[in-house]
Amino acid sequence: MLLIKNAKIYTMTDSDTVIDKGDILIDEGKIVKVGTDIEGIDGKVIDGEGLVALPGLIDAHCHIGGIDVSTLGDDLNEMTNNVTPNVNAIYGIDATSKEFADAYENGITTVALAPGSGNVVGGLVFAAKTYGDNIFDMTIKNPIALKAAMGGNPKRVYGTQGKLPMTRMGIASVLRELLIKGTEYLNKKEAAKDNESKMPKYDEGMEAVELVLRKEIPLKVHCTQFDMLTVIRIAKEFDINFTLDHAWGASDYIDEIVESGCGVIFGPMGTPRYPGECKKVDIECVAELDKRGVTTAIMTDGPVSRPEAIIYQAGEAVRKGCKLERALRMITINAAKIIGVDDRLGSIEEGKDADIVIFKGTPAYDTNAEVLYTIMDGKVVYRKYKN
């Protein structure tokens, strides 16, 4: 057993309960009790007096362990075809990468690991814990989404080769064509029912697209500026769920985003402000999106940004007018909901995985807030001070 005593607990439950001097009892990797004055346990006690406890932080979009910005190594962009729904990010991740330790040392305990954005459709996304040495053991849920990308990246990859797509028109056409093929594949399977002779030939890529068409997973779209309107239109045409990832410039399309019912994963900040899709990095939009009922999260896009950027961005959202508790939801329970793991993660409540981060100071509010402990599955995996 492990007991955290007298911490200020941001539970991140639906009621946004904050317990000023609260206790968290952990046993066999799960949270078994949250309250006050919990006593009489036979186990380790962490004195949380003057400290702040949050659920483990969740990065809803990153590429750590699969893209190395220092060596330009890339195992998450299969740029041999403009659509590769048949590939899965799980096979491109090196769990021994130092980026995973960097993540949990900065409080990130869960990540959504996605293919890159070189293709219009890049492959399947999965969710994993950040502590461990075997990515399959670290995996929580696979798949959680199918990755797609609009705008500059597919244009750059294929346009420079004189191949489709070299324009935004081409990208929209490629995405629609894949969804049309997926719909035909699904319709043939449903028409065949149990008659094997009428079943279409098995196609791994179409199986992935089918998951989107059946709304079992969303389309996770790298998307900014007016490309968001294209995605909203295509998603409505095919009646699919989707998220807008990066979403720079979302403040220009708040009404359309709200009406679409999608989720938004904003970030990262600090991207070069040059003409095109990076010209409007408007993190102030997350407060308005949240206020109007859009499930909104903040991401690092790691290793493009370092893991501590998730807290800095939440802090910038607060500086721009977002309430503290709402900003903290964007890196905990909202992110968990968007990637489909909120049954286990994202809040401090009985029955959930014991992934808890203990801070000195309040993250997103105190600029000097620092992680003192990271606890995953009830085990202290990081402790800043050993004595």
C-alpha cells in the first residue's frame, strides 16, 4: 500500500473537486480511497503537506520514441504512399528512448503515440504509459485513432516529387477517395453477412478505415487554419468522429468547431511564425472552446516540443484567461476522454489507475512549480530528491 497524506488534490472529476488537505490510498496499482484523515495503513506514506497532487498528465498527441529530431531518424512516416492506413505506430516506437523518462520526470504518465503527418493518412495511433521497457506491455489501448494530415506536410512530401497531392485540393480528394473506398468495403462486408464467398478480399488498410466509419475510433487530423473547415465538411459527409490536432487558428472558426462536435488538441506553442499554417498560434482559443462545450486538450507534439511544454502551455492558457482548473483538465481528464482512456485515467478517483503526480507549487499557475514525485500504477517511478 501507498498513502499520500495532506496534499492539495485536484481530482479532475466531473465536479472539479479540490481537496485542500486530502489523502489518496493506493493498493495493487489502483486508487482505492480518496478523502481526508485516512489512517491505519501498513505501507509507505508520502507527506504531501504543502504539496499539490494531480492525476498523471496526458499528452494527447506526440511521437516520442519514433521520431528523433537530433538525428532526423524517423520510424513514424511511411512516405511510400500518400495513404497508409494499414500501418500502426506501435511498431515504430523505441521504448528505451530517453524521451520516455523525460516525459514521466515532467509528470506525463500517458501519451498518444501517432504516426507523423507526411501522408494524408499515416496509420493507426495508440495510447501507452511512459514507464517501462517494452512498448507492448506499456500499451493501454490500441488503436485509439487513425491519423490523417492536411496542409503543408503532405504537400511538401508529394508535391516536390510531382505526385498527388501537391495542393490542398489534392489532399481533400485523396482523403475523400479513401473514405469512399472504405465505405464500399464496409458495405460489401455487411451485404455478404455470413457468406464467405461474397466477402471482399481482406484489406488491412480498409479494416482500419472501417473502424473510423463505424465510429469505433476517430480520425485524428493534423489540421490548422482554414483546413479545419475542409475536415469538418468531409467528416460531416461521411458521418465520422474526428479531432482537430494542432488547431492553430481555431479562434477564427469557433462556431464551426462547436457545431461539428469534434474534440480539439491544441499545440504546441513556440512554432515558428511564418506565413501559412503556423502563422496564428492562438492558445487563447482554448478558453473559448472549453467555455462552449468543446472537449479541449493541450499537446506537446514531442519531440518537437519538450515534455515540460505541456505545463507551460497550460499556464499560458491561464494567462490568456482560462480558469486554472479548466486548463488543468486539458492535460488530464480532457486528454483522457479524447484518446478514449478516461475509464482508467485522467482523474483521481476510486478504481482508476494510480497514476499521480505530486508538485511543489501549482502547475499552470506557479511559474516555478516542479514535479517532486511521479507515481505510475502505484509505484514511485521518479523522485526529484532522494533524501
